[in-house]
Amino acid sequence: MNVDGRGRDSGEGTGLAPGLLPRTAEATGWVEFHALTEIGAVRETHEDAIVIGGTMAAASGAQIAGSGWIPPGGVVFAVTDGMGGYAGGAAAAGVVAASIVGAAGSAAPDDWALWLEQLSDRVAAAGGAWGTPEMGATAVVLVLRPGRIEVVNVGDCRAYLIAGATVTQLSVDDRIATPRGQAVTQSLGGPSRPIDPHVAAMPVPEGDVRLVLCSDGLFGAIPRDELHALLLGPGTAHEIASALAETAYRHRSRDNFSLAVLALGEQGAGPGRGELLP
């Protein structure tokens, strides 16, 4: 695992990527991933977080990267975007990310709607206790199992599947256009209410497959055609993640942005694109 703070605090480890297995273990799928979270070109505060297995990062500039074999129970990847001003937004993203980390041991709850309602209540209770009752967060969670993908989202964080020459959005945006711009219609936190998560589950397609999770700060900054060209382009997970981040900054991203790029392969096939990260 490698966690890099872009010139601030950084560390290198020789252990396995979080939640994954060594090559010698019984496993049926391989993944290389690179996740990062950034403050963006305009914002002065950071309210996003990323989760890989049992590891989370919520500081701007943080990166989590690695590769390994997918365990039979699966491994969790997630991006969460806080709302409600810095004090509330950062706290909400942290509560959601920490809760997802806590659930990562079992890979996924049996009932996503119930689990997310309980999580939403937890965020609301924290906001009431901390004097930030309006705080909330959106999130997209991907559970990667051998041969199978499960995606769940609340709000407007997205998940994309890139297979062959096609980009497919697996998540559903909970957002509408208003005279003041885009507004999120569902989030975790705030008044107690039923949560209606969007769930998509499918087998992993054959061939060269990539999965990308991101917050709205990324897809809101990069024009759709340019974003899709980057998602379809050649490169390792690290190279694609870096290209996406650099392009978001070039477009003067007005919001924090987070992303996770996953490149999938078959057991014994090794990396499909470029070299493995340490």
C-alpha cells in the first residue's frame, strides 16, 4: 500500500493493499487501483473522503494506491462528498467514510436501505451534537467481489463502468436543476427520513474492464466528452487517476473532487495496462 500526501506527510509500506490478498492466495480476480482526494482549484476547505477496504483518507492531496487479488468476501471502495459548510461538510464526510470502513469487514450489509438509513441518522445525530444540524453527505460505494460488481449510491457521487469502447454510468444522480444551479435531492444526514439508495449489481464483463468512482467536483469540472475520452484512454490506474486530477485542475475545478480508478484482470493474467504499483 502507498499513501501519498503530495509533498506533505507521506508514507510507504510493504504490506498488501487494504482488503486484498497476496498472489498465492485462492482468489479469482485481480485489481490495481489508485484513489485520491483533492481540494480543487478554488475552494479553501476540503470536505471529501475516500475509502479503500479498511482504510480511509480525508485530507486534500491524500492518495491510496495498490494492487492485489480480490478476496471471496469482496472489498469495498467508496467516495463521499460532505455538505453543509466546512465544519459540517468535513465532519459528515468523515462520519460516512468511517462507517463504511467499519462495515468493510463484511464487504456489504444485507439490507442497504436499512443500513444507509441508520447511517443517515448517525450523521444527523452527530450534526445535532456538534452544532451543525444541516450537515450531510453524498456517497457512492462499490463492492468488488470475484466476478461480480455491486454499486450503491445516495446523492450525486458517481460510478462508471468502462468496458471495451463503452462508458456506462452505474449510479443514479439524486440532483435537479434549480434557478440557483444544481441541487441534491437525497443525502445522508439532516432530518430523519427513509433513504432510497440506488443499487446496481452485475457480473464483471469479459475483457479489459475499468471502474471509476468520483464526486461531483470531478465530473462537474470536466466536459463530458473529455471525461469519457480520459476514461477510455490507455494507461494504468495510476496514470488515469493522475490525468483526471490534472484535467480537473486545468479546468479550474470549483469544488473538491475525489476519485478511485480500478483496473480489473483475471487470475494469473497480471496487469492489463502497464506495470504494477509497489
